[in-house]
Amino acid sequence: MRKTFFLLFAVCGAFCLAQKQFQPAGSTLLETVDGDLDGDKIPEKVLIYTTKDDGELGKIREIQILKNAGGKWTLLEKSRNAILESGGGGMMGDPYGETKIEKGILIISQMGGSSWKWDVTDKYRFQNGHFELIGTSSTYGRPGDYWKDVDFNLSTGQLNYTNEVENTAEYGKSSKETYIHKGIKINLQNRNQEKQRKIILPKTKEEVYF
């Protein structure tokens, strides 16, 4: 019992030192998530910080992923692009929803808007030395008008688009389309660029931004 307590204390102490080492100066910790992300059955630590640095839409957020290798914590990857700024949700304010790990996949959910609402969920897998975006799903619309849903699997290139229209007098008929678009490479470092990426669907001519 005493030995177990000592080991837990040592592990906690080592992590606290690592967190202090890598934490951006003046930042506050928003969330911590544990889970195996690289397949070695040793949980990584995912840390979300609200930094002291100002962006165009509030405080800049930073995500860090720490790896435990031989009892020593190292920084596996970090990014200030994957998490939106603290005021990026528009009238709804903070867009941050949650971060979780499921079956080795890093999942980040964010949302915002006012009467018109949006939400987006990104899925990242550790591959090719980075956390690459393998899927993103989003919803945009307003009750009584329409809801547009996009589910884009970047691994296969399949993009499923649905536009469920309620106010047909103003917005026309509902529509849907499945389109294959391969070759897009996005990771934690280059997500949420100032100039959004765009795909024009050939059948419906809808513009999909991500």
C-alpha cells in the first residue's frame, strides 16, 4: 500500500512538473483529458489552455498533448489553431464544447451563433508523426428555416451533404449529395485557417466551408 502510494505520488509529481514546464505563461487550464492516442496502451495527457494572448475574437486557445515515455513527460504536439478563440462563438460567446478520446481518436467539439446556430466536431488520429484530421462534421441553420449537415471523411474522401429545408417558400427544396474529394491534408497545426477551405459540390452547387 505504501509503495503504491509512493508510485502514484511520483507519477503525479512528474506530470505536475511537466505541465508547469510546458504551460504557456499567464494561461489558465480549461480542460484535461487522458487517453491512449498513439496505440502504445499508455495514456497521453491532452491539455487545453486559455492563453493571455489576444486574438481577433478573444483569448487564443492552445492545445497540448503530452506523452509519458519511461516516466518522463514530453510534448508530443501542440497547436493554437485547432481550438477557436474564447469569443469565437459569436453571440453565444465561448465556442468551446468538449474534448474527448474514443478508440484512440482525439475528438474536439465547438459551437456558436445566435438565432442562426452552428456546431462542428473534428476527429484527429495520430499518424505520419502528426495528429491528422480524419473526419469533420458540422451543422448550420435556424429552426423554421433550414439545417445544413456536412459529414466529411477525409480518410476516404467521402463528403455527405444534407440540406433539410423547412421554409421552402424562401429557401427552396431540401437537397442532399454525396461527393468524393480526396487529397486534403489537415492537422492540428493548420486547422481553422484565416481563409477557409471550400468545396463546391458539383450536383447541388452548394459551397461547403471547413
